[in-house]
Amino acid sequence: MSNRSSLLSELYQARLEDLKEIASAYGLAKNGSVEYLRAQLIRDLILPEWDLTLDGLKNILNSDLGDLLGVFGIKKTGSLRTRRQRIYLHLNHDPKQLKEENLDKMTKEELHSLCKALELPRSGNRQTLLIRVAGVLSAQHKNWGTIKRSLKRGRGSVDIPTPGDSDEAPTVEATSIEETVESFVSEHPEGWTFEEESDLIVTMNEEGIDASLSNVAASIEESLSSHMNDVEQPVPPMLQELSTEEPTLEEEAALLEISSRRAEVEAAARDYLLVGSTTDVDDMNTFISSLVTHGFSVDLARVQDAIRSIIMETAYRSEQEQHALSAKPGSWSEREAIRLFEQMRPQLRERIPEIVAGRRGNLIQARMEFEEEARSLGLDLRSPAVSGRLHALFDLHLEISEAEELQDPAAARRNRMLRILYHGAVHLPDEVRRTIERLERNLPSFESLVETVLESSEGDFSESQQSLIIRFLESKGYLVNTAELRPRVLACAGIVGTELGYLTPSQIPRLAPGILVSDEQVDAIVLELKALAATFKPQEEEEEEPELHVAESVADASDRVGGVRGQIDRVDALLSRLRLQDDQ
């Protein structure tokens, strides 16, 4: 065993040339990258007693899998299936070759074999299999294919495990324990209590598994602990397995509708992925639930799974499109397809505003129509390089349109009115807020009302015109004749009149959080308060001449008292004026 430990340490620190020499010395294959070759040598020279084939891995205990992963120098933690996936990838695949971006080059048969080896569902088309494998590679990122740096530097020590003496009985018992625990965990996806775990032990004893033995109890504890992470963290949507039961007629009809309206679902998924993520399960479920407004039966579990699969496929395709935008064409056909798109770009760019305007802001329908327009021009949207450029052009137009709306005078005017209406609205009663929301939805009609009133009054915005606006809104069911809303509505009307040229800025009804005063009055009040504050500052006392008379001192004191009284009277008058204006 000491010889194996020294050889293992040598394998950890060896370079590619050294590993090839060791492989030649033992008559083993020496092809592959440095990490792949290192893993093969550790398997053949350090762990020859272990059956590390695909079938053999299924018979290894969970605790032994952790020790084996430690010998290979990779991450040891995780559930039983996660450990099996990691050790399989480390022994049978090169991390430089098996990457997420290279999965698109694999055939359906190769992806099917990978799903079988990784213990994933094998139903579905090629794209579904690809997404499942990509999910495992993403979850196992940097957990296999490279040993720890401390082992390369010779600082760590690893114990080499050996198989148990008995072969069949422990294997059968371990398999039975794992199956029982996995069934128990699946029945308690939100976690379990101490009493439920005690019932599990009793059930195992009834099945003939002696849980009182230390090794059996340790296996149960390790198996339960390995599944704790699976309970705490929800399974990503890409790894969820669809139900194997036969669908009902209602489910079949809903799935057929999804299939016939797939383009609409993909367009909605692209709109969601602009700000959402496939890793945020709660956000994705909320988005799927919102599709009920489009007529989908999202209350059915199969429909939710179908939509979730389309979202995952769209997300993966979007990643391919982003990669294709910055990469060179990979084939002659792709290069010619890009050239055709660039020729059609001006025509497509001119059609976007018409399509968006025709759909009245429904971006999902607009995106679908834009795709149909591109197909009618002969563009092959199956190519990620073309579809990526097409959707990037559509998204760019939306961003430019939003920027133009911010520069639109009408939009700026309405934003200004909304700021006035919603100023301090959080403290207003519910019925007042509902009235404000209704006004917000009908701002164009409100502008037309104000314009009509000002045009008929030839620019006069006196109390009669203001009352006319308030009475008209009341007749339409707007509760605006209140202390909270009337000043806001009249201020908004003044803004409209100023923007349209009927009023001057000084004619806009003032709206302030407290005292209503003009700008000139504010400046005058500030100057007066500053002057009063300056008079109260202590002044340096001058030394009086000894020969000053007492009568002069008394006269000066009387003058100072009179001056202070006058200042106090001015302050009282100022405060009275402010209070009067506040009451108005």
C-alpha cells in the first residue's frame, strides 16, 4: 500500500511527458490530455480492485464513492447520483472536449448514451436530450477533469480505499438502503421531521435491514445527508422528468394547442429571457402562469412542463445565437445565409415600425410577424447566426423606440403630470389612489378636455374654467373635487395649457407640500429671515469710556429694548402672513 501511495503522489505531480512514460512502463495506453491520462493511470494502477465501469459504479456504496473521488483528486460531496455522474465524467471524458458549446455537434444517439450513463430521462427529441446533458455539465462545472492544486504541489495526503471482503451481501444491502432512502426523500420533498426519520428506521428493520449495526446506521445517515442538498435546493427545470402516465383528453388537447402555437410561446419566452433567467424557478413559474391571459391551460402540469421545455430550448438557442454573433461563419452555407440577411437588413429595418404599430404594442405578436416576414424573404432562421441577428435587430429597434419616447414632448409632459399626481400618493386613501390610476390610464383624454376648455376661453384659466374642468370630470365618475386631488388636477391642467401655448408658466396653479407662495415671495422671505437672524447674533461689546453718563446708558438700553420689540413684531407679522397663506 505504501508503494501505491508513493506512486499516487507521483501521478499527482507528474506532467504529461512523465505520465506518458509511466503508461509506457506499465504497458498502458498513453493517449489523451494530461488530466484524462492521469485519471486512467489512477484507475488502472492505484485502484485495480475496484470495478469502475458504468455498471460497477451502481454497486459502490455512497461512502466509498466519496473516498474514490478523493483518490482522483476531485470534489467529493453531493448526492449519490451526483457523485456517480462526476466520477463517470472524470473517467470517461476529456473536459476540454465535452463542453456545453460542443454538445450541438453530437448526434441523438450519442446524447442518448450520455443520458443513460448520467442517469437522466431518455425520452424526447434531440434538443431535449441536449438540454438535459447541458444541465448536468453546468451543475458539475469545475467539479471534474482537474485535480486539486494542493495535490499537484504534494501537500495533501489521500487514503486509498479497498473493497470490502464480502461482495454480494453488502452490495445488495447497500442498494436496498439507497433505494429505500431515495423513495423516502421523494415522498418528503420539503424535508422531514425526526419522527418521520424514526419511522423510516422502523420500516427498514421490518424489511430485514438491521439498522442497529454501526455500519448500516452510518450508511443510512450518509445517504440521508447526501440528499439534504437535493431537498433544500429545487431541481432545475432542465433536469425534471416528465410524467410517464398516459395524458388525458384535456391534456392532449392542451398539448396540441401548445404545439400549434409554438411560435407564440417561443416569442413570449424570448421576451421573458430579456430580463428573466432559467435558474430563477419562482420567476419562471410566475411567467408561465401569466400565459393564461393568452389562452393556454397553464393549470395543467403537462402544459407547464411543455412550456418550461420550450423556454429552456429557447434559452439554449439564444446562447448559441449570442455566440454566433461574435464568431466567424462555420460553413459556406452559414456565410451565405449571413450575406443574404445583410442584404435584407434595410428592408427588415423599415418593416419593424409598421409591424409594431400594427400589433398595437403587443410585442409577442409583433415578434412572430417579424419572423414570418423574414421567412418570406428567404432567410433561414434555423441558423443561429441568422436568427440571432434577426432578433438582435428587433430588440435594438425596441430600445431605440423607448429612447425616442423619452425625448417625445408629449411623453415628457405626461411624465411631469404623473409626478404631480403621484406625489405623496402612498399616504393618500385607497379611493383617491384609484382615481389617480384611472386618470393615468386616460391622460390623452384629459389633455383633450383641457385643450377644449382653454380654446373656448381664449387662453383664460380663471376659477370658472377650473371649475368647469372639475365638474366635467365629476360627471364622468372621477372623484377629483377633494382637498387632495383638486390642486393636483388643476396643476396638471396648467401644465397642459403651458405646453400647448395657451398659458404662461406663471399661470399654472401652484402645488407645494405646505405653504403656497410664489418664487419671488420665497426669495423675499428668505432674505428677511436672514436679516433677522443676523440681528440676533451677539455683537462685540465696545469698552465704554469711564466718563459716560448713566443717563446715556439708560437711553441706549431703552433703544435696544425697543429694537428687539420691533424685530419680534416683524417676526410675528411674518408668521401670521405665512399661516394665512397656508389656510388659503
